[in-house]
Amino acid sequence: MENTELEQLDRRRSMRLDLENEPVQLTWKDGEGEDQSIEATCIDISRRGMLVKHSNDLQIGTKLKIQFSAGHSDTSEMKAKVARCHRKNFSSYHMFLLLL
């Protein structure tokens, strides 16, 4: 079996948590080094990544900080980068964030 086939099999076996539209705060630096932030909706999360939904897309390769429960001070940050992004319908994009 090739390495890519093993990776795909591993992805399918990886447990996913359905977070039922949990809001997450995504923060990144734009081309000028300025902080940008949006609230997206987390669809699910696995040990390797997270699927989120938002009305705008982000460029593949963008490095982000992710924070759950934006209104709570006791949440920790995760780091990720945009691995895939596609238009789901006329009003939203689905983005797969690879956890770093």
C-alpha cells in the first residue's frame, strides 16, 4: 500500500467529534502583518484537523490561531493552517484546517 493510501485510510479511521455548529474564533496576519479575525462555525474536529464553515474563504496555506468559545477566558488556542477550501453553496465555504 502506498503512503498516500495509508494516510487516507488513517484519516477515515480517525475519530471525529461532531461539534454541532460550535463557534470558533480564527485569527491570522494579513499581507501587511495586521491581525485579522473572524468567527467561523466548527463542523467537526479530528486528531489531525478541523472542518469549519464561513461566508468568506481564506487562502490555502494561511496560518491561523483557533480559539473555541470566544466569549470565555478559560479556553486554549490551537494553531492550524488552511489545507483545503471550497464553496459549499452560494453563502458559505467549507475550510479544512490542518492542526499544527
